[in-house]
Amino acid sequence: MNYQKSIDSILNTPKVEALFIFDLEGKFYFPQSPENLSSDDLKKLPEQIIKMYDTIAENFQNCSDLILKFKKKNLYFRKSRNRKEQNFIIAVLGDAGVDFVSLKLATNLALKLIKVDDL
């Protein structure tokens, strides 16, 4: 299975609306966003998420999974681990009712298969 199938698996998870992949420098490799998200908001996303990961690491512990819950939508973030040469974050925008188990399985597969050099 190649990385594209793993990306498709994430996007085909019911109630998933958007998928973003970016490195820890903020460079986008795969922005698949909803039409109502402005390009200015999209440009700010990596920097804000990277700062959030850094703040959590400084004040609590290192983590790889984050969820920001809002009234109707959730943002799910998965950071690659143990691959210094392949550090990236998968961000998924989904309905608050998205099946988290299915989404976690799909993103686990993507984290194993994706190499940013291939995107």
C-alpha cells in the first residue's frame, strides 16, 4: 500500500472534511481544505500548531496526538515519531462526531507510509 492510499483512507473516513500535511518548518506538502477556509487562515495553521506542540513539550511532556474540540468541529493532529529525517504533522478537520478509532487507524497507517520527499 502506498502513501496515497493511506491519504485516501483518511479522507474517506466519514465526517472528515479536510486534511493537511506539513513539516515542522511550516511547509505544506498536502493541503486539502474546505472551500470556506481562507488561504490566510491556512497559512497560519502550521505555525500555530507547531507552537502548541512546543508549548506542551516545554510545560508538560512530549506528545504526538492533539485534539482541539469545538462545538461542531474537531481538529485532530498526529505528529510523526522516531523519524527525525521525516518530521511532519498530519492535521485533520472533521465533524465532532467523526469515528475517532477509524481516524486513528487511518492516520497510523499514513504515519508509517508517508515520506515527505514523496509528496
